[in-house]
Amino acid sequence: MSGPGSAEDLLEFPCRYQFKAVGVAGAAFKRAIVAAVEQQVAVPADSVRSRPSGQGNYQSVSIQVTLDNYQQLTSIYAEMRKVDDLKMLL
């Protein structure tokens, strides 16, 4: 149950939401992030973007999906935190 001013009240569902994860460069990290999101919602191939860091050691992976409820949001973040080589979630 959410109280007044809770994080859950800030979004109106269903909504489009973008997840962004930063981690070690490479296809394995990108696949792991996509798999974490796919545990809760479908991820269209054209909704996934990745960008290497300046020196190429890291990459950001952005995924935009439609969420139906706040539980999906929190579950996806929990799954992404389990990904090896994750450095930061935005």
C-alpha cells in the first residue's frame, strides 16, 4: 500500500519507462540486462540501445518498455542489480 507522496504515486500506469544500466563493455552484459527486463515485460528489439564509453571499457544499455504497474518497475530493478559487471543503474 502506498502512502501520500510515495514513489509509486509519481507514475501513472500503464506508462513508457526507460531503464539505463552501465557496465562492462561486451555483448554478454547487454544480453544479461535485456534478459533481466524480459523477466517482467516483453522487450522489442528496436527498444534496446547501447553506447560505448569514451575509452570503450564500459557501455550503457538503455531499454524503453511499457510498464503496467509499480511492481514490474521494482522487480526489473531488482533483477538488473543481480547482473554481473553492473556498475550503475540510472
